[in-house]
Amino acid sequence: MVELKDVSVTYSSGVDALHNVNLKINDGDFAFVVGASGAGKSTMIKLILKEINPTSGSIYVNGYNLNKLRRRRIPALRRTIGFVFQDFRLLAFSVQENVLLGREDTPEAVDSVLEKVGLLDKVNTLPHGRDTMMFRQFEKDGVQLSGGEQQKLAIARALFKNAPVVILDEPTAALDPVAEYEIYCRFNELVGGKTAVYISHRLSSCKFCDRIAVFSDCTIRELGTHDELVHKPGGIYAEMFAAQAQYYV
Ligand code: ADP
């Protein structure tokens, strides 16, 4: 469970990034956070990861009250959260090592998550399959995957962590529309049972979520399902959806 109670954040520069935000995401729910640039979405993620502290209010993640969490417990908190950021970094290790990140598991388990993100067929064509090295810093025959393939690998890595909470910040930005659609269609299977917070400005993905939080002017202005929000007269979500729909239909 992830909950923000009356949370406000003012950066030291004096910028108000969040103002009295209340949001509760229940266990296993899939929440979508949407809003224009500068609306405070990334600030909320930084709070959940305890990279920053709120100016006022409380944040609860998996039973931790983050205001009371000691510094030495922060790694334990982060182990309960899998995340994919827009600027994810893959390492100059093998494909498998990029998924496992030091954890131990069977090659079959790695294949299974690669299959789920739609990357297994590609990996099977590489010279050494999942043991093929990424990039060319250390291996002259290392492979350079496309931006979209790297993004799928980053998603596989986040899901493999098997953390109860997963945060996806524009996870499909580098994917072409077909690959993006395939990932969306598999999202429930991919994220299955985890509490997921999905941040994107692409509203086509909202339909897959239990609840949508629309950020604007440092706070949540609308909260509801796609069907509730898309028909709200004068609503921010309805307006954003109408503006973007022309690109989807
Ligand atoms: P979003 O993710 O929705 O684009 P952010 O949470 O990044 O929005 O930013 C919200 C507001 O806080 C913006 O006005 C932004 O300029 C400001 N902001 C973000 N990070 C910092 C920071 N480290 N220091 C000062 N202001 C910041």
C-alpha cells in the first residue's frame, strides 16, 4: 500500500512542488499519475523512494511511515520497490546479468520475464543468447540493443526484482506504438498482484488502470477511473484525452 496524507513539498529554492496531496493506492491496485510537465509527479516519486522529505504531511509505503524511517532503513524500503525511470541505465554486463542485478535465479526464470516483456525472441537471436554482453566497452562483440529493446530490458529488470510495489515513470517512452501497445496489453500479467504507480503523459495507457490521479498546479485535481474522468464536463483529464485522442484513433 502507498499513501500520501496531506503532503506538501517546498524545495529550498522556494518552489512549491506539491500542496496538500492526498492519495491512497491499495495493495495490488494499479494507479496512473498524469499531469503536465512541472505538475509535481516526479516529486511524488522522490517522496515514495525517500529521496526527499515532505515539508509537511506523511507518506506510508508498505507499512513504513517514511517520516519515522531511519536513514539506515532506507535500503530496505527501496528493496520493496521496483522502478523503471525514463533515464534507466543498463550495464555493460550480459543480458541475464542486467535482469538479475546480482540476485540468483534460474535461466528459465530470466527467460520467462524476457518473454513477458516481448524480448525473448530477440535475445535468442543474439550470439550467446542471454549470456551475450551488452555494449562494447568490455567485449568487442557486445551488442547494442535498440532504445525500445533496452527499455523492455529495463522493465524486465524492474519486474524481476519481485518487489511488492513497482513504479513506472514513462516506461514506454522509447517504444514504438506497436511495442507500447503490446506492453500495455500484458501489463496486468506483467505487474500481476503488485501495487503499481504508473506515470505517463500518454493517456492511451490509462484505460488499464484502476485509478487515475490528475496532477495540476502542485496538487491532485481529479481522481477516478478513465470512464469517470473522460466524461467529466470541463475536466482536465477529459480535455487532455480529447487533445491526444486524435493521435490514437
Ligand atoms: P513533473 O514530474 O510533474 O514534471 P516535478 O515534480 O519534477 O514535476 O516538478 C514540480 C515543480 O518543482 C516544478 O516547478 C519544478 O521546477 C520544481 N522542482 C523539481 N525539482 C526541483 C528541485 N530539485 N529544486 C527546486 N525545484 C524543483
